[in-house]
Amino acid sequence: MNTPLIEACVDSYASCRAAYRGGADRLELCAHLVIGGTTPSTALFRQVQRDIPVKTNILIRPRFGDFLYSKEELEQMCEEIRTYRELGANGVVIGALTPDGDLDLDAMRRLMNCAGNMDVTLHRAFDVCRDPQEALEQAVSLGMNTILTSGQQNSAVKGAELLAELQRQAAGRIRIQAGGGICADAIRELYPKTGVTAYHMSGKIELASPMQYRKENVNMGLPSLSEYTLYRTDVKAVRSARAVLEEL
């Protein structure tokens, strides 16, 4: 439970390759990280599974937005979990809330059932739940392996106080994994304050698109995002985080 862990949150083959080269212990494979991540395609997972020898967990999130899911969305999530279990993924990353901000235990039990003996992480739905201490106990009772959290703040550094409390409360029953603004410097600051040894990072950098012809002022998605900026995991960022964690 206390073995140092760097997990890279990645949404492309190039980022998976970079994370592996940087020394990531595990991947969280997603799509569309720029909007917080959604479930990735099975085609991408098959490429990663074929070429990159590192454990891969799959984000199960059908859409951008809140974590209050309809009957049809839960049906979709269950089907995706079963598919990735059959394909041989190491684990899944899940979460569902009630309208009142508690863990939706009925939905979570259903998702856990579909996961079987896969590794299961409670994702950052935890960071917008009403009572994190209660949610931790519920995650333990569900048999989950990990809670990914920023300490209910916009960054893990800002959430260090709650992360330390959660680490004490967990007492080895479930792993607390810090995520949100994680880099080498953040790990150096967080570890002595919290005792957390598992970290989740994208390590992303901005790259200019190689497109020569550019049609400006036409947006395919959010107007605030340029179609000609690519976000990729940086080998050096992951390698630096890995080195700091090993040092500490």
C-alpha cells in the first residue's frame, strides 16, 4: 500500500509512450483530458496494450459534467467496464453521486459488480462529494482499492490538510492517491505534509500543431481552446516526478 506510485493520466498513444519512457508505474487511459476526461476508445487501449508494457486502468465516464448518472448512462458504464475487463485492462476508475452529493451506493455496487476482480479507483467525484470522511468509509466497504483526490481543492497542494487527514483515516485499508496539479515540486511539498506515496499526474505540455494552413476563427469545440494547440505528456515531467518520489 505504501509502495511509491506514479500514475500518468493520458489520452493519446503519444502521451502513453512518453509516460512509459518517463517511468510511470501505471497509466490511467482516458479520452478528452482537456474537459476532465471521458472513457477512451477500445482501439486506443488495444494499441497501448500491444506496445506499452505498463499496467493500464481505464476511466469510465460517459460524458463531461457532473457525476449524477441516468439509468441509460449507468447501463453504458457497465457495458464499458465489462468490455475492458474482457480485454484485459488492469482496472477501472469510476464514481457516481446522488443529487445530495453522497456516493450513489446502488450505482457503485452495480459498477463494482461489473468490475469483478479488477483494480478499482474512486475518481475525483470524491472531490465534489458532501462528506469526504463518510465517502472514504463507503469506498472501503465497497472493496475499492484507491481514492484519487486533490483534497477537495483545485490542486492537491491546496488540499494538503485534508489529504493528510484522509491518509490517517485510511490507515492502510485503501490507498489515497493525490491528483491535481501534481509535478516534481508538488510531490516534494506534499509527501512530508501528508505521507501520501501515490501520485496522479498528466505532466502535459503544449505543442504547436504541425498544420501549415490554418483557418482561424472556426472552432470545433470550446471557443477558449485553439484547434492548433496539442496537449501531450512530457517525458521529463514524469521522469522528474519519479526521481523526487524515489528520493523522498
